[in-house]
Amino acid sequence: MDPAVTTPATPPTNPGPSGAVLAARNGVAVVFALNGLAVATWFARVPAIRDGLGLSPGRLGLLLLALSLGAILAMPTAGLVAQRLGAARAVAASTLLVALGLIIAGFSAGVAVSLPGVAVGLFALGYGSGTCDVAMNVEGAAVERRLGWTVMPRFHAAWSLGSVAGAGLGAGAARLGVPVAVHLGVLAALVLGGTLLGARAFLPVEPDTAGASTGRRRLLAAWREPRTLLIGLLVLAAAFAEGSANDWLAVAFVDGYGFSEAAGAAVFGVFVVGMTLGRTVGTVALDRWGRGPVLTTTILLAIVGAGLAVLAGSGPVAVVGVALWGIGASLGFPVGMSAAADEEEHAHVRVSVVAVIGYTAFLAGPPLLGLLGDQVGTLRALLVVPLLLLPTLLLVPAARPPVAGGTGAPARAGSAEPTG
């Protein structure tokens, strides 16, 4: 070809994310789904375990605290573990602990009939799940940055779908009379094997040049950052709005509206569907309008929906409120995790801090609403949800990305806020 002859210049095209990033996205979704499957597998068999151990409601509540305590104790250092080992290894190690916890709890409940043994298994399940939660959210945020569009809510939707599958498999196992030890053991092996395969697709581990002392200093510094703490409070409110429905919605509709137990379970299903829908469709809204407007809108939906669910006075209208509540509560938790991880260098420690603050809702929420329900009824007690969410609207600006060019992360699609 004559070197003097040139072809017209063509504008460069955006090649899009690499195959490795897309594979990592799929791997993270698998890990989220299997983590939800593991946790739901335990909760699906709680009635059988309660009956097998002959536990009163009070003793069962104390037993379940072992799970929450394990998760809360794991989270303060989970970010450092993920930073030192890399997200893939942290997820693999923590899921091994999750699997062991399920096996120990199942064997102790169904074979040994040992309450302390079940408590040990639950603590291991909680500790492993808490560590995995932080590590997979850190990896999800890293994948989101490299993709250039919002995907974190869809990872959390995968967790919800995994929990629905766990509940369904648990119901089937209970109906078929599958022993608890066998059920939990088989699911533990499935969760561990699938998670190891999913984690293999995670992004390559970058060298950790920070020593242990530097990591601890960053963790302590994160606990003094106003933005990180405000995001944590936002996630706390979102977790309370979600956890309250998980724990009490079915009971509230049975007691407050006279629904049957099956209908009460179906109402909870409406909430889960709303959550999954919000997390699936919400990614498009976040990329188009930004975190601030979308979070404000969804929180308002949750306030209206929860209020309607309690005050409607009519069962069908209250169910509509439950659907709005589910959609409205869907984005606070995943968007808060994305916001905590905006700056990759500090993502591990900030996600740990936000997770610790947020998960206290799952620890304190059930007994708080239970005590209030003793006074005013379970349905009326749920009015705490919209009352808590109202001041949460003031926290929404904290979730906006840091200013580009300052201390914040580079701007990316899905994180920019409209300025006009």
C-alpha cells in the first residue's frame, strides 16, 4: 500500500468491559445468590429445630442471637481480612466456615440433640456469613467500577433470589420429611462448591502493599469519617426497614388483619417480589438519575407503603402497601455499600464500618419490635418503620459520590449525580 495514501480517521469505539470483568460480574452474582441460599436454608428449618429441641419462644430467640453475634463480631475486621487475602480467598475461607456451621448446627439439632452444639454451629454460620458479606460487597463494588454502570442492586437481588430458593427447598424438605442433618449437610456442600467456582472468576488480586498496622490505622480512621458514618446510618435504616418485614410481616397480617398463616406467608412473598423488582429495575434508574433522586424517591415509597400496610384498615389495600414498601426498601442497602466503596483504596475498611453499623438493625430490630408489639400489637408496632425512615431522607446526600478531582474516586457511569 502506498504510504502516501491514508484512510479516513475513524473515531475510537468504546470496547466495553473485558471478558474477565464480565466473568467476575457473573461470579459475584453466584456468590451473592449462594450466600442467600445458605442463610435461608437455616431459617427454613427453624420450626423443625425448635420442635426437636423443645424450645420456648424466649429460648429460641436467645439461640438465634448466636447467629447475629457471629456476624456482628466478624464485620469489624472482615475488611482487613479481604484486603490481606484478596476478596476471592476471603469469600472461599468464610464460606467454608458457613458450610461447617450448617453441618454442625444440623448434626447437633437432628442427631446429637445438643443446644450448645447448635449455638456453636450458628455462631460459625454467622461469623462466616458476615465475613463473606463484606468481601463479596467489596468485590461487587470493584466490578461495578470497572463495568462503568450500576450493578450492585442486582447482586443483592441475586441474594434475595437465593434466599427465596432456600426457603422453597426448605419447605419441600420439611414436607418430604428430610432429616435436618441431611438437608443442611447437602446444602452446605452445594453452597461451598458453587461459591468456590464463582470466586475463581473474581478480578485478579492486586498486591497489598499496606502492612497490618497501616490497615488497622485505616480502619480506625474510617470510624472517624463523617461521610462513612452517615452512610452507615442510612444503611442501618434500610436494613431495619427490610429486616422488620422479614421478621414480622407475616405475623402482623395474621394478627392484625385476620389472614391465615398461608396468606400471611404470601404477603411476605409480595414484599420479597417488590424488593427483587426494585433491585433489578433500580439499576437503570440509578444510572439515569443518580443516587440522590432515586434514593429519595424509593425512601418516600417505603414510607408511604409501610404506613399504608399498617393503617389501611383493609387487607387488599394493605397488601398494595406491602408491595410499595418492598420496592421502596430495595435500594438503600446496596447503594450504601456502593457509596462506601467509592474510593477503591479505602473500600475494604469503609464497607466494614458501614456493614457493622447497618447490621446492628438485624440484631436490635427483632427484640425492639417484639417488646413494642406486646404493648400495641405487632401490626401497629411496624409504624416504627416509616417513623424511622422520615429522618433518613436527610442522610441521602451522604451517598452521593465524592467530588471528582478531590478525595473521591474517579467519576464513573452510574455514580454521577445530575448537576442541572
